[in-house]
Amino acid sequence: YGSLVHQILETGATATSPTDTQTMQAAKAEAAAILKDQQLGHLFAPDTLAEVSLSAEVNGTRLHGAIDRLIFQGNTILAVDFKTNRVVPTTPAACPDGLLRQMGAYALMLNQIYPDHTVETAILWTTTRELMVLPHDIVSSAAKTALELDDAATHT
């Protein structure tokens, strides 16, 4: 289901798949509601970048990722990831650690690639059509913790 919603949001279409009609219709309806939402229109403007692959070395570790949307506004970059979770956290602090680490990793990579830009991260919760901006300190802390854990594991 989630990959169908992502595909529709990224390309505006779905490939032929063996997915049952009910699931396909639900995914199309969820994506259509997002694309019609005027408050989210800036995420899908023609000058935004979709499904951006990136790679950077951070603290001796090569990180790779694919960001659903990148929006450049002057010297600010907004990295947005789409999440189809049925249960949506009410605050950024309540987001699952894995998602915060993912967004923190994106911020670290983008800061390295674009050192003269301010990097912001957000999650678009597709179920509720809510764009949740994630405070820099929360994603930075999550990414740092993850890198420290990875580093410790390689030395044992």
C-alpha cells in the first residue's frame, strides 16, 4: 500500500500490478487527496525535486538515501519524506526513533553536500495530510546516537 501511494505521489501514475482493486483505489484516493490539498501544493511544484538519491561520508561512514522531495527556497533546503503510517504521532518527539534517525541522516548528508544552506526536515503523513516539520535538534540527536551505536558495533 505504502509503495503505491509513494509511486502515485512521485510520478502521478501507477504501474500495472497484481495489487487488488480495493488496495489500489485506496492508495489512489489517499494520493489524490494530498495532491489536491492546497496547503501541500508547494511540495509538488514543478521546481521541486522528487526521489533524490544521495550519498555522503559522515564520520567515516558512507551513508546512502533517497529523499522523497527536496525543496530549495533561497539558502534553505527542505527534505520531505512521505510516510503512510496509519498511526500518526502527535508531536515530532513522539516519532519513532528509526524515522528520526533517517531524517537526521538526510540532514547530515545534505549539510555536507550543501554547507552554505540551512537544512530542514519534515515528514508528510499521508493518512492525515499533515506536514510535520522536525526540529533540527531532535533529528541531529537521533542521527548522532545512531552513528555512535554503529561505530561502537564495528569496534567490538
